[in-house]
Amino acid sequence: MSFASIRLITFDCYGTLIDWETGMLAAMHPLFPNAAAADLLKLYGEIEVRIEGGPYVPYRQVLAQVVQEIGQRISANISSEQAAAFANSLTQWQPFPDTVTALQALAKKFRLGIISNVDDDLFAETRKKFVPVEFDFVVTAQQVESYKPSFRNFEEAIRRSGLGKEQILHAAQSLHHDIAPANALGIQNVWVNRPSILPGSGPVIVSKARPTHAVHSLAELAALVGAA
């Protein structure tokens, strides 16, 4: 499929640009030293999607509730202070090694945007890790008071872009949160299938959504769209 019509690439952030699996596990290990990493990630994906599917609450609260419920599931008491510290650890999660270089290459050919299930203040800290890359716009869950896979997040991005859907390419790691709604809205997409302890899904629930394209890194994405 041609990318000739594409003017804007929107990205999921955590899991696609930021290595959230490594960051998450580093913050979880002191809380659950005897738990297997794969078990923690599976529980995270299951609990997070349920909380995000209910009435909107800030992502800090989502993260705190998730880690406390994991504790309940495996008989480990997590205090409110520990839960808050886990939520704040997101600001320390680092980009994948190829992220900034690939974004710089892509920015020479396309406009770039972010659609992320996060709070504004948390993303403000993450954004510093992408310097010198600039994004045309950032749509957070806080701004629209909903979490992907809600269409609202994508529709707001389309509105801000001023473009038609045929001019947008969405790149993301999560089939459930990103690829499925992009397909439903008719937005061309790329599944960035990053290496994971849970191959094929990472710390999110399993989905049967089929992407328009698939790569294993942002470097591959840049090559795919002719920006490498």
C-alpha cells in the first residue's frame, strides 16, 4: 500500500516510543520481589483495561489502582504512598534506543502527533526525552476524558490535524488500544510489534485486530515509509 497520501504520523507513546515494559517492571520489582515478570505484566494488562473502561479517572489514579489491585491478587499489601510512587515512576521510563533517531528522520518528511492514554503533567516529563523532536499536537486521555480504544481520542486528533483520515498513519504497539479503533475509523496503521516478555501483545490484553502494516521497531517504520 502506498504512503503517498500520508502527511501526518500519529503515535501511541508508552510501549511504542517509550519502553514501558522495562520501566514498569523496574518499578514493580521492589513491590513484588517474588512475582514472575510475565505474571505481573499479564495482571497489569487485565486490570488496567478494566479501570480505563469505567468512569474516567486520571492516569495517575489508574496506575495506582492497578498496582494496588495486583497486590491484592498476590497477597502483597501496597500502601497508597507506594502506589503513588509507582504512578510517578512513569516519568522515569526511557525511550527505546531507536526512538529519537527514527522520529528525527520521520519529522523531515511527515508531521508528527501523539495520541496517548496519559495525564498532561506526566507526558510533559516524558516529552523532554524526545528532544529535539517536536510534535504538532498531543492528545492525552486527560484532555478528552477517555482512554483508547475510545474513538474520541482519535477523532480529536483528526480534528486538530485539519487533515482527512486518508492523510494520517497511526503507529502503535497495542492492537487492542490502537490498531482496532484505527481500523474501525478507517485510519491506515502500523503495528510496532516491539520485543516483549509477552510476545505479540506486551502488557495489554490480547486482540485479534489485524494491522495495515507491521514492523518490529521505529527504525523499521522509518524505512517502511521511506524516511530512513
